[in-house]
Amino acid sequence: MKHYLLKYQYVEDYLEKRTPFRPDHFTLAKEAVAAGYLLLGGATENPADQGILIFKVSDKSLIEEFIFKDPYVQNGIVSSWEIKEWNVVVGSMLEV
């Protein structure tokens, strides 16, 4: 199992534009948490222009599947995204 960071870049006025898609976005995220592969996720503040999600998976195709199902991506709230493998060497919250 490896850790990955998923970085979303949001469109301008993201906070207003996300509203109709937010419940379905949260449903997808909660399903990924329940399945055990999404560990943490949230948006940056000041400015609220990015989302960062931390995954622990054996195959990053699960992350790609998450991205393509995400209502934020499907509806243009995410202008770009990037998956980065993350070499975790220490942590108190996460089992590395």
C-alpha cells in the first residue's frame, strides 16, 4: 500500500459554484473513507482555491476512478488535478 496526494485546482468562485454538487461530492468521499482508501480530504482556505485528498491504496487506479466519478470534476468545479505518490516516513495519525 502506498500513500498518494490528490491535488485539485478549483475554478474561480469555487465556493459559490460548488453548492449544487456538494452533497454528491461528500457522498463519494464518505464512500471512499468507508472503503478504507481515502484517509483525509479538504479544501485550502484564504484562498479557497485547492483541495487536497490523501489516499492509501495498492493501485492508484482507485484514485483515478474517484476523480472521474467526482461531481466536482464532472461539472467543471475542478479545473485541473494531479496525483503525487507520497513517501510518508513519520506520522502519528496514520499507520505507515
